[in-house]
Amino acid sequence: MAEDTVGSDASVRRRGRGPTRATDIWNLPSREKIPITLNELGQGIGENTKKLVKFMGTIARNGDLCPLGFKQWTSFPTPRKDIWNLVLGKFEIDNKGRKWVLSSIGKKMERLQVKLESHVV
């Protein structure tokens, strides 16, 4: 009887894609901004929205800007306006997108906390 060897090598670990760093956006010259188009709900649309979402993810994972342990934005130590100004420094986006950007960063932070808590327990 032949032994099935498929998947038997448990020591070989598949390499994931790793965290997004968005270095192209973080290293963007201060005079250069990426334009973002918004829909009627203030949500980003168009090709540059991917870059903004990627950048928001890096903000949410940045422990200096978004420290862990806060369940709500209201108890958050970094003022939301500072995070919004950071986004405005890299992207040309209308103020009607502020709510979408900040809530998206908040959701990304919540997902990160849940993910980290599930690994600890």
C-alpha cells in the first residue's frame, strides 16, 4: 500500500506577502500630493483610492499614531485632526471625505486588535 506524501512536510511554511509598508507614499515629497476623487457619500473612488486605503492601513498599524488598547476613538490619545492632517499631507482630498477616512482607519485598527488578541489567547 502506497503512503500518501502530499502535505506531509509540515516544516515547510508557505511565505505570505507580508505587511504593506506604502514607502512610496510615506516618502512622497511634501509638495507632491496624490489626488483622490470622492463619490456623493464622501468615499474614495478611482485608481488612486487603492493607494489611500493602503496608506490608511499603515497608519492603523503604526503604534505611535494608533496605539493599541483603546476600544473607541473618543478615548484615543492622538487627536483625529492630526491623523486627518497626515492624510492631507500626502493626498489631495476634499473635507467631505474626512468621515470616511477616519472611520476606515478606526475599522482597520479594530481588525488589527482582534487579530492580535486572537494570537495571544
